Amino acid sequence: MADTPKVLPSQVLRAIQGKEGEHSYSEEELAGLRAQIIEERAKRRAEAATSQPTVIVDNLNIIYRIHGAGTGRGSATGALSRIVSRRAAPTIREVHAVRGISFVARRGESIGLIGRNGSGKSTTLAAIAGLLPPEKGGGVYTDGQPSLLGINAALMPDLTGERNVIVGCLAMGMSRVEANDRYQGIVDFSRIQETNPHAMSLPMKAYSSGMAARLRFAIAASRDQDVLMIDEALATGDAKFQAQSEQRIRELRASAGTVFVVSHSMAAIRDTCDRAIWIEAGRILMDADVDEVADAYEAWSKQG
Amino acid sequence: MSETGGIVLEELPPPAIDPEFAELGGVALAAKFGLKQSGKRPPLFEYAAQLWQRRHFITGYATAKNRSLYSNARLGQLWQLLTPILNVAVYYFVFGILFTQSKGVPDFLLFLVVGVFLFNFLQTSMINGSRSISDQLVLIRALHFPRACLPISATLIQLQQLGFSMVIVVIVALATGQTPTLSWLAVIPALVLLSVFCTGMAMIVARMGSVLTDTAQLLPFISRTWMYLCGVMYSLASVADKAGVPHVVKLMLYYDPPALFITVVRNCLIKAPVAASYPNAADFHAAVNALHQPAYAWLFLLFWALAFGVGGFVYFWKAEEQYGRG
């Protein structure tokens, strides 16, 4: 844990604004820390600006087609009368979730996606992961296969935590020996045995959502991924785990991977990301340094 | 961006654009650095190579699933043996005793056991295969691996069960007075071909099940009808050799893949009837016909296995990028 910052960027900022409770820093020290953080970030961003692209999003449009919205597909009589009368499913409603997004992400970048609920952040990530087909006229290009970590429950709910770790590692393409080697590290990182020493032998459906999220993050982060996307997966963890996973994100970034983080916590975004993209109604509003975007987003949110 | 001035979304300057992207455009920039379209389906042979690379995942997943299968039951793994035994007991009671289908069939118990276990392998492979994609959406969305791993695993789980069942087959064969011969070994290649066939079927229904979720509801009825057409618990000859059955129907009944697999395995295990041990010629002929193996049976087994194994794989691969959507 060599490059753990003494103080997190969000803490320094809060202290300067007088929002952090007690701290032992003088105003000059805080200003110095802040300057140091900004300088280091600028250096990292300058380095990343010329490194190899890992994700190219080119005029991405995503349209969800929802079949039979409105009238109930669930009602048996409705379905039957449709079959009898040979009418097609009544309505197909289109939701244009992402409207022409373009950006380039490069090695060593960590990018925060911010915006309100339903603005298209998660849809964008799903498209980068190759799970949603882009509309014609645009595309998503990636280096290797990005992994998407969402907040959904267990990977394989009826299997034990232990099996989930091994099988999850194998699914990511590790060999059996490699998976066994990584096992202890993953369990230690997830820390789920600290609260319940038998947790690993329980089926994952018995885990709390926080425990499951921790184990899943530990599995996915165990491998140095080229592109890792985290969709609010950290929100369910406790404070200690959040700090630890933010540290892991910084390590991944340092090992020349690209990390995307979706979060509603501006502190988490400021602490893990160098760059931020603000998405509103399926379009990019801002794509710049994390402080600049987070400041603008916070100011806009406060306007109500 | 001062807090006093307020922010009007419409007045924000356009977002910054990567200079290289602005210069080259997305497609050319992707080509320059060798980036590939995300989620695009790899060519068939590359896909097969990826699948081979994940073989440990396929076996690991199957073993883990198998272990958890009876974890809620008190008798636990004993059900691996109890399930097939109870299955056979029910069919023996209904078809052997109530409907007396055993008449004229040599070694009816062994005949029934082989039929039930082999068809059960196909049936459960298909039913679990049809759910293999739709039940694992979380896994599919979180990690990237060739999706064919899942239906193949589903078949492998059933193959492990078939292994337990074959132990019972051997016990029944010895208990009913069959003596082991070299022809028993021929069961192994037959089961290998059957596994390839079942894997292909599992991949076909997996793709169907991923699009049309009603497949899983419908499949038990389809497979049960199929089972009654395959001579699992009666001799096919008693239906096919009746007067007035068209030749085409007869061929279809005998060469129907599951029926053919069952017939071949039965002939490997059950000794051919000897005329001397039957009271009259009619009974002897019924016994011979009950085990009737059509011409070129092994060749057809090979054909069915390859046709459905390769066909199912290609059919599944064609929709690779669509699994996990929706």
C-alpha cells in the first residue's frame, strides 16, 4: 500500500471549506496538501493524455425497446386474446436512453460518471461491456474485454462463497492453480470472515447485500483488468471496506488499467477519479478534471 | 462556475473532446490502436479455442453445481443414487406390473433401467440447458467468458449423474444373471456419442430459452412425449411391427436418436435370446424383435452426434452477443 495518500482529496477539500469536524492541520498545511493533490492529478492526467486508448465511445446511441408496455403481458386473458386475434404485441415503446455520447478513455485513467438517476450512466457502462447493442452509426471499441461490476446480488446464489471465488476466478480465465493461489488473498481482501468466520462455507444467497458486494468486488479486482467498471458496487459496503476498495481502484489505475466508477457520492468520485463525465438526459454535459465537474454538479444540484 | 452565478445547463460550453478522436474519428482511432468492437462475436474457431481455454471453468462450475444440488436435502448426496432408483421403481411398477409391458421382453428390468437412465440424461440436459442462460444473467453480465460454457456445464452435471446411474445399471445387469462380456465395453463409446448429442441439444434449447422464456415451461411436455415415442419402457417392435404401420414411420421410430442410443446400449448389455430357452417360436421371435437393432446403427449414432453436436454449437454461437441482454 505504498501510494496510499495520507489524507484523501475529499477530506482536504472539506477541511478547507470548514466542513470536516476536527483535524490537526493548519490552514497553510491544508493549502499545501490541496496544491500537492492537484499537482499530482495534473501530472497523472498529462501522462494519461498521451497513453494508449482503452475505450473509444463513438457517437453511442442506445434505445431500449420495451414490449407490451402499458397493457399487461402478465394477464392471461390479454395474452390469449392477442394469440386468438393474431395481433402483434400491442405496443413497443422506445426509450432513447443514451443520445450520441462520444469520449475516449486511456490507460491509467480513472473516470467518474456522475448524473441523476436515469440519466444514462449505467446504460453507457453496459454498452461498453458489450451487453447492449449500439444503434447504427456509432460504436464502442475496447482493448480486451471490460468487466462490469454491478450491485446485483450474488454471482451464483446457491453456491458457497468458497465455490463462488474459485468458479469466478476460473470464469475470468484463470487456471486452476492460479485460482487456488489467489483464493486466500480474495477472502482476506473481502474481510467477510472477520464478522462471520464460517461465511465462506455458506451459500451466497445467505449473505447480506454488503457482504455479497464485497466478495464480488474482491473477485473482480483480484485480477489486473484492463478495463474495470464499477456501478455503485461500493455503495453497499461499510466505510472501512469503501476505503479499502478505493485504495484498490487507485492501484488498478496505477497498473495502467482504466477504471470507470458510477457513484452518487461526490466524495468517492473525488477520491478515486482524476476525470469526471457528467451525463444528463443521455448527453454529456461536461467532460473534464474531476474537481471542475464535481463542483459544477454539486452547485447545480443545490440549485434545486 | 461560481456558486453565486448559478448554473444553466443550456449555457454550459460543449464538453471537451479528445484531440486525437477529433482528428481521426472513432473508427480510425480504434483501428490505429487495435481496439475491437465491444461484445462482438469472435469467429467460430477462435470461439472454440476460447471455450477450450475455459475448460477448467466448465468442469469447476459443473462440480460445484452438482455438490449444491442436494445440499438442502437431509440425505444429501445419497440422492444421486436414490433418484434414479426411485425413477426406475415407478416405471417398473406402472409398465412392468400394471400394464405388463414386460411380456416378451428379455430381462425387462435391465431393459427398462437402460431406457430410463439414458433418456433421463437427455431430458434433464435439455431442461437444465434451456435455463442455463436465463438463470445465470448476473454471472453473464458481470464476467466475460464464452457463453457456451453454461449449457456445456449443464450437460456435464447430468453426465456426472449418469455416471452414478451406470453403477446401478451394472448392479442390475449382474443381479439379473447377465455375465460381463467384451461387448459391455462398447457402452463407453456409445455414451460418449450420446454426451455429444445431448450437449448439442442443450445448446439449441439454451439459445431458444434465452430469447423465449416460455421454452422452459414447454420443454417438459415435449420431452415427455418424446420419451413415450422412444420405447423407453416398452419394446419398439410392439408398435413399429404392427400391420399397417408405414415403412417410413417404422424407420423414424427405430432411427430416432434417443431410441437408437437406447437400443444399441441394450444390445451391448443384454445377451441375445437363445431359441432353446423359449417354450415356442412366437415367444422367441418377440424376444428377438424387442432388441431389434436396425442396420448401420453405430454409423447413425456417429451421424446424430456430429450433426447435433456441431449444429447445436454453431447455432448457439450465432447468437453469442445477444446473451445477457434485455
